[in-house]
Amino acid sequence: MFRSSLAAVLVSGASFAVLPAPSAFAAGPSGLIAHRAVYDLELKDASDRSGISGMYGRMVYEFDGSDCTGFTTNFRFVTQIDTGDSTRLSDQQTTTFEDLTKRIFRFETKSFTDEQLDKDVRGAAEDDQKGVKVELTQPATKEVDLAESRFPTEHMLDIIQNAKIGKNFFEARVFDGSDDGDKSLVATTVVGKQETPAADDADADKAGAFAKTPFWPVTVAYFNEKSSGDAMPVYRMSFKLYENGITRDLTMDYGDFVLTGKLSKLEVLDTKACK
């Protein structure tokens, strides 16, 4: 799974592959499969205070690796934003590595506006038995001690496991290295009953071999660590989730504006089985 804080037009994506039957895909003990997914983004709604009159873009999400070697995620999120008076190109590029066994997480995020670098955040986090210790190397050297948190792939596996046992609501603290890389967020997750794609399901046909595979509708709301009462989430994301970790039909709610992301291309990547 992914979370963004928020150039060809807008990112060159992977070519569509003819996929074999779902049972033919290699997956490790976690059940997750390596894949590259491309999503077309459109503006669904925007408040007056957002200053946004139009927005579109593309998101490319590549998840690779294995349970034994660790998982690498390459994520690129590019949007062209129209304010009525001007347009600007926003480009966020994130690379992470997560070792599920050692509970190590490394991250790097670069954010550009009109091809000019705005922010570069790099660091690593690990479980030190008392919580999560973060060591930032960019934009400045800094150490941060956080409460016990889940890393992104762990949290994805938590969602899938809870979905399987029918637990439709749970909360977790999550650290994904986003924003300034120095805090975790509280993630509230709601999982619906498993469904089979309907005939008019917008992007199901783009899922190739998974076009008719059952999925769970999921909504995750992220809150600041110290939020209380009826606090508004920093960010909310809804999506359709397959048991193998592939997602589609995204809705990304940033408060002042909402984007939709429809799966346009999917490629399953080759991975070596763990020995």
C-alpha cells in the first residue's frame, strides 16, 4: 500500500502484460506478489480554499522483492495542477526498502515543482524493542525515537489478515517515512465484506488475470499522533484490495481536494523464490 502527502504525460508507465492464471504467480509466505501498477489520476472534488480548478496525472507503483530478501517499493506520483491563473507540475518520487524479519525500513523521497527540487528526505528506521528509532540523513542529520509502529508492508499484511478473519475495523500506528520522516501517524482501517467485481466495475478489466478475482473494499484514514475527539484525518484513502496486495479503484482524500486513481496498466514481476 502507499500514502502520498502531497515528464511525457505524465509518467512513462510499464507495458501491459498478458497475465497467466492467478495460481501461477509466485508468492512467498506473506502471499504478496511483485508487481508494477500504473494509475490514471483525476480530480474528483476541490473546495474553494484549495485554489485548484483542475488536476490530473499519473501514479506508478512498483513493489518488488520477497519475504527472504526484503521488499522494495518505487513510487512516483505526478500531477499537473491548474489554479485558474497558472499551472504547475508536481512530482513526488519515493523509494523504500522493508525487511519484515529484521524490522528495518529505509526511505528516500524527493519532491519537485516544475522540475525544481523542493524537498529531499532520507533516512532509516528500525525496531529497537522500545519502539521505532529513526535516523534521518537528509535534509539534516537527526535521530528520533517514536512509539512502536508498523511499517507499510507490515500494515498491508495486517489489513489482509484482518480482512480474512472478518475483523472490519482496527487501528495501528504506522511509520512510512513520508512528509519530514520524523513522525508516525495513527491509521484507522475499515474493511468491507469481500466482493466479486460487478459487470460495470470501472477498472476491473485492467487487472488482467485478476479481473474476476474477489477483493475487499478498504478505507484507511491517517491521523496525527496527538489527535483526539472528532479530529479530521490528515489524509484518507479508499481502494479495492486483492489478497496478493494489488490495489485498484483508488480515492485519495486530502481534505481540500479529492483525487481518483483508476488502474490503467498492471504487470506482474518475476521474483526468485526463497531458498
